[in-house]
Amino acid sequence: MGIVEAHHPKAETDRETAAIEAGANEVEALSHQQNDDIPEETCGARFLTERTAMHGVTDWLKKNGWTVVTSELGFVPKNYPELGEEARGEVGAFLQSLEDHDDVHRIWAAVR
């Protein structure tokens, strides 16, 4: 799946309209708290596309005033497991130890 994260300087920009016109399958709001590359007071969005449509969506967004911060192939989990506090801490520590490894560039996990 293609994942394009972008922001538009006008906070009132309609994400749904942009997604339809760009050719994305889905769109969700994206805030500065979720991705610190999205400035506060802007319209942030994560566009989900078919693999083959990612480049076209990215180009359309750039040509229409959006600043693209990420455009890559990735995974979006369908389900998020329920974790207790102890398990959440263990999983968090494990994921952090993986991220700290020099050979690791990206980790995908279905944990919130």
C-alpha cells in the first residue's frame, strides 16, 4: 500500500476532496502530535493509495499546494491488539531496542 503524509497551509482544506481528486483510496487526519513533520495550525493528512497510484497522488498533492513529508510503500494494520500496561511496557521496550539497532531502518507494529 502507498502511504503519503502531507500538509496544506490552509487548515480548512477539505481532505476528502483532495483525496478524491488526487486518486487516493482513503484519507485520515494527521496532526502534529502524530507526526512532528506536520506543522501545527495546518491541514495534515495521511493518504492511502494503491502501490501503483502513489506517485500520481504525490505529484497531484505537490501541484495543488500540499507539502509532502512522506511518500512510501508501507503497511497499515487492520487490527490492534489490546495490551495491558505490563505487556505494553514490554512491547515498547522491545520495539525501542530494535529501533536502536544500526541495521534497522523502519519497524511496523500493530500497537497503539
